[in-house]
Amino acid sequence: IHVAPRGGAAIRLDVRRAVGSHAGDHVRVNWQLKTSSGAALDAKELLFDTGNVDVVVGHGDFLPALHGALAGAELKIGEPETMTVSAEQAFGPRDARLGPLKVPAANAPAGMKTGDMAGLSNGMMARVLSVDAEAVTIDANHVYAGEDLDMTVTLLEAPNADSLETATVAGGCFWGLELAYQREPGVVKTAVGYAQGADPAPTYEAVCSGTTGHTEAVRVVYDPARVSFERLCDLLLDRLGENRYALNRVGNDQGTQYRHGIYAHGEAQLATARDVIAREQQRDADRSIATEVEPVAAYFDAEDYHQQYLQKKGQSARKRDETTIRCYG
């Protein structure tokens, strides 16, 4: 603001004020990470985005340090804040149990070379450090494990400035479907859970028995200004592929707990979902699409260990990432 006092030169007043963010707030920030020596982190080594991102404070994803910096913080819009992040709040300390480890060459896939990423039987990923006739040396520690980092955070707009909407979909095992939605631009938050059943306190074991009436589902919070509900429906059908024609089955997963569906939050979503199914049905009129479309009747979050499961196991949740999603237990 410029103020021109009587008889004097204009004076510029900085009226930007600090705004607070709290657990559960939706915040848009620009954040950058560097090593303590000032080198930018290699984006290919990260399972999340840096730069301009959407954060729901306290809801996982990114690094714990980012949520810690935002929870209860007073930041000024457009003014960067830089802080040191300890290894424990970044990628953790190095763990000797994770490597480097030598694996007999006979137990490793043929053709492995230094720099490859190897999938382990427990779902983790390990970097191949060296290969010789006797052994393959691998390391499952993150490449930045044990390093302190410098983090710069800039608040881009006031918390909760955008009007967000919620979608609930089901497409078989919820781990892989959730990761697909995590990668979708405009999606702000995801969670996995159990939808459309009568039991008010479902557990994974009970739902897997097929007796509770629930189906494994993904709840998606999104910005309709950046991604449409129609696009979210199309993403589900893309993921289903030929399974869209199968009743109570996706791939090798069978039972009512794996039925696929779009569970609408309101009449507008219901109409859009029906239109999408009708449009796709016209592509193959000889086979009926089994994906159900209903108003959302119930949804319960699954246990914590299921949330963002594949990202925790080393698969990228970066927006627009096209790496094949591998679903494993």
C-alpha cells in the first residue's frame, strides 16, 4: 500500500501479516529441499513432489518436517522461511540392517547392473551398488538417509482458500488404486477405507471375509478447479480395464469386498457417474459394465498401516508419474 502524507513523499507500508495453519488445514506452499552443502535433491530419488504442492497438514505424504513446519505455524504469504531438518525428520538415519548387503549372485535376477533398483520380497526397493560373479551388493537405505537437509517453505495463499470436494470410488485392492489417485494433478488428499457396508466398525480382517457388505474403497479430496469429477471416474475405469465387466472381481481378487463402484456425494456426482458409465457402455454394447453407481452410504477409514501403503513401500506418488504401479502384500 502506498500512503501519500500531506506535503511529503509517498511511503510504502508492508501490510502482509502472518497467517496460521493447523492440523487438517489445506495449504498450498512452495517447498524446496537441499543438502547441507547447498545441493538440490535429485527429484528422481523422491517419492513426492517439491515445488508448488498441496498439503493437508498432519495427513502424511511429503516429509514429517514439512507438516511440523506448518502445524501451528505463523507464515507470511510469499515470504520464504528456511530451516534445518534433521535426518530423523527427513529420510531417517542409515540402518545397517538395510545395507549395504551382499546377495549371492545365484539368488539375483540375471542382467542386474550397478544403479538398478531391485524389488525385494518385503515390498521395499533397494539400489544395486555393485555386481560381480559372486554377489550383488544392494542397499535399501534411502540415498539421502542419514543427512540433515535445508528446507525452504513459502506459503502461496491463505489456508483453506480453495473449495474442495470429495469422491469415493472402489476398484479392487485399494493400495494400487490409491496410488493412482495420489499421482493425479488436482488431488489434494487420499485415504483408503471400507465403503457401503452396515458394520459401523469394520476391520480389514472382517471386510476380507466378505460378510460385512463393505468394499475396499478410496476416498479422494480434490480441487474441482484443477481436476473434474468426470476425470476421476475415467481414471477408475482406466485402472479397471477389462475388469469393469467382471462382477465382484478385480484381477485375482474376488468377492463382494472387491466389487467396483462409484459412490456419489450428491446429485451432480451421481449424474456425472451415470453419464460416464453410459458413455463407456456404448464402446462395447455386448458386455455390461459391472461397476456400480450409487449414492455413498457409508465410509470408514482403514487401519493406519494401509494408508499410502505403496508409497511407504517405495513407489512414487509424484504427480503425473507414469511408472507402473505394482500391488503387493
